Amino acid sequence: MKLFIKYMVSLRCKMVVKEELESLGLQLARVDLGVVELRDKIPEEVIEKLRKNLTRCGLELLDDRTSILIEQIKGVIIEMIHYSDESPKMNYSDYISEKLKYDYTYLSNLFSKVKGMTIQQFIIMNKVERVKELLMYDELNLTEISYKLNYSSVAHMSNQFKKVTGLSPSSYKQSNVKRTSLENF
């Protein structure tokens, strides 16, 4: 049985969900960003208890197909940008389409309609947040960051960063501006 969870965007969220499921005595097969696979089907009263527990943690159990698909799109992008050591060897649209087994045009139109932004804008926002994170760690220089995030050049990354934040990456690093939480996307 699969369950889909909204706002599950970090490793900490995965831990919280895993703890909640285990506290209810549920047997896990797999926990990924936005989706949990259980070994067995669970009764509706347990689902409702899980729904309440997740809501207390700031998470939401999803029921409708559109919301589930939107969260899956977001999950693939977040996983790709924030938690993968390598960028896909294909363009993002093909990667997302292949991962979710849907035509990209369908996914793109649905995402834009529901979220009020394109998938590409969502990718850019996440890449900028990842740049901010890497700048704060101070382990990589701008060239290494642009390479890690699959930018064609440091200039391209810097221009995109400035369009979104209003600051150059260097200026951002010197400022004390706070990062945006992924849950806000």
C-alpha cells in the first residue's frame, strides 16, 4: 500500500514519518520524499490516526490524484537538486517524465495550473536555494557549485541567482539573509 504525504521535503521529514508509522505498528517497505510504501493494507481508522499525527507534525496525508502527482513532481525535483550527488545525464523534462511515467507536457500543464508557476521556475527556485546552502557551508567555490548543480557556467548561475534573490552569490554570502524553507514551495 502506498501513502502520499505533502510537505515531506527533507531527511528530517522522512525520519518523522518513519517514527509515526512505526509508533502505529505499521510495517514499512520504503520511505521516500513524499511517498511511503507499506507492506500491508491498513484499516481506515489507522489511516485517520496517522493523518492526525502527521498534521501535528506539519505534514499532510494526500488523497486526490492531482495533489499526489504535484507532490511527486516536487519530490523528484527536490531529490534531484538537494539530495543527489550527480545531476541527471538528460534534460530535466525527460528525467521527470521518465521518473513519473507521464508525458512531460501533461505534467507541466498540471503543475502550472495548480502551483501558479512552471516546473522550470520551481527547478530554478530550488537550485538557488541549493546554491545558498552550499555557499553557507563554505566548502565549494562558485565554479564547483555551478558544476555540481549542472549550470553551463558560473555567470549563468550568478545571473539566475541574482534574478531570484536580488543579490550576487558573493553578496549573499556576506549578508545574513535567511534561506527559504522548502516547505514554502
